[in-house]
Amino acid sequence: MIGLTTGLGLITFGVTEALFVFAIITMLFGAKKIPALAKGLGSGIRNFKGQLRAPDDDNDDDGAV
């Protein structure tokens, strides 16, 4: 059965821990900066995934030096 907590061995991460982390982030950066941080994080992840899917143009196999 899959619950709300997922774990790796003895380490579990549930709803309470997620709320605690969110509260710490809110205190560090302020509520007005969180949307900008989330937008930047999402943009970075999209760019990373795009680079993983992009063909590798650096390797030319035509033998030219």
C-alpha cells in the first residue's frame, strides 16, 4: 500500500516535513520571491531536459579535422 510518506530506508518525507521545508523557505526568501524562484527553477529544469533530448552537434563523424 502506498501512503503519503515515501522513504529510503530510515529516512521518510511526509506532509509535515514538506510543510516545515516550505515554512523555512518562506522565512528565508519572503512570500513575494517564491513565485520568481519557482519560475526560475522550472525554467532551469526545462532547459536541462531540452539539452538531454537535443542531438549532440559537437561530434562530427565526417572525418574532417
